[in-house]
Amino acid sequence: MAGADLGLSVEHYRELALRYDARTHRIDEIRNRAIDALAIRSGDVVLDAGCGTGWCLPRLIERVGEAGSVIAFDPSPEMLAIARERLNGNASQAHLLEAPAQSVRVTSAPDAILFSFTHDLISSPEALDNVLKQARPGARVSATGTKFFSPWLFPANWYLRYSHRGYLTNWDLLHRPWSLLSERLDEFRVATGPLTQHYIATGRVRAR
């Protein structure tokens, strides 16, 4: 596998940051479903891994309540700047870190982890292992993102490659983006289908 190119990804999102939310509004529903799948409780510590512009942050903060907190990281300073602006009066409940997944160090052990449209991250064993090892054993995990359609829909997959060329630097595992997660989580489940380009995968962090 060729793997992701972090430098190229940061360069892409430097250009995309100001337009990202407008261009991706069609995925809002599935991002909400991925948040629902975490079954967040009041007082939880939730990690938004690869948070981008922070679209999920207000929704996560609302669910953890005043007793909880949200940690988020992203390697793109431009995307993270928008995430900080989005917090408004909730900055005290959120801890934003500028760091890549391969080396990030979170401030508290998460009870739940969200991977929302972070294919480059979850297709990297090094990045994924670094994030998961910092969570509490049994922490709930929810991941959503893009996948290829069934192979016989090759025209749709060609278009997907074309339309996502500015968002992804790694096409490995895009037929089964959840592959590395399935090897690392207990109670793993995935909901998807051959005629959709999206999925939701869930599980729990294994005890070490």
C-alpha cells in the first residue's frame, strides 16, 4: 500500500478550508448518524479525530454536557482555525490540538472516539494505533466516510476518484475503509451497501 501523504493533505486543506463546509453539506446527515452511534453520555470525554473545520464539535459538546469535554485534533492549521471560530462560547469545554494522528497526544483518555471522513487516518496503522492506544478500554468508536461502490459500478467509482481527488491522498482500502478498524475493535459492526458510497462502522477499543 502506498499510504497517505500528510504533507500533500495539509496542502490540499489549506486551499479547501474556507470552502469545505459549503462543499460537504450533503454529508451532514450521515455525520449526525455517526455521532448518534457513539451513544454519548453526559460527562463523557469524546475525541473528534481529524476534526477538520469542527462541524461535529457543537453537536458533541451538547451531548457531553457541562460535566464532559471534547478533544479534537487536526494537522491543518487552516481547518483548525475555522473549528476554533465555530466554538463560540463553548471553548472551555473543547481542547483543540494541531497535530497529525501519528504523533498526537491527547489531554485525557477518551470514552468515545469519532472518525468522521478521515480515510487517510484510518487507513494508516501507525496513526490509528496511536489514537486508539490513548483511549479507555471499552471506549466506543464510530467511523463514517467515503467508500467505493460495488466494483460493477465502475463508472460511479471513476467519478468518485475524480470528485474526491482534492480530499484524499490515499486510495488504499477504499473498497473496505473500515478494514484496519475491524482488526482492532471488539463488537465491530459496519452498516453500508453496494449502492452507497458511505458507511458507518462501530466498535469498542480492546482492553490492553
